[in-house]
Amino acid sequence: MQPLGTYDLYLNFFVAIGMPLIILANLRPSVRNSPLNAFLWRDHTNFMRTSMVIIAMLSLWSMVQLAGHYGLASAAFVDWAVLAIGIPFLVAAVAEIWFGAQFLRQCLRARFSG
């Protein structure tokens, strides 16, 4: 594991702190009542769930990187954890692309049909 530069530290701190807040905000009932969010959670539930899983994995990846940088986790553990997070992330990313394509196709069909 290479040491993190200043930019990488700021970015990882932002992701490790900000992304869980985004997940919590999306799960609050008051946010779910906004028109776009209500539409996405009602009609494209799998897309939104997959998005939340991807955000959670990004946050976890940043936390592991920070733990390795500050010596809270060994370099071998960080290398293993990055691989263990990366493989499910790949599967979730492919699913996100699939659900996003379905979402886009449905929106385009609704727009051009009337």
C-alpha cells in the first residue's frame, strides 16, 4: 500500500464522512417525500438500492484506506480488504448500469410516447 498524498487524504475523509450522510439522508422519510426521490424509490427501487450499496462500498473502501494510512490496519489487511470490497463493487456497478439503462429506456419511452 502506498502512502496517501494530501489530496487523497482529503478525498478519502470527504467520502468516509459524506457518503454515509447521503445514505442516511436518502432513508429519511422527509427526503423520500420530494417528488424525484419519491418517484425513484417507488418506480425504480432496485436502482436506488443498488446506488445505496455502491455508496456504502465506496465509504467502506475509503475507511479502509484511511485505517491503513494511519496504521490502524496492516498493509496486508488493506490489500485483502480492497480486493474483498472491489469484487462485489464490480458486480454492483454492472447491476447499476443495467438498472440505469432500464430507467433511461423507460423515461425516453414515456417522453416520446406522449
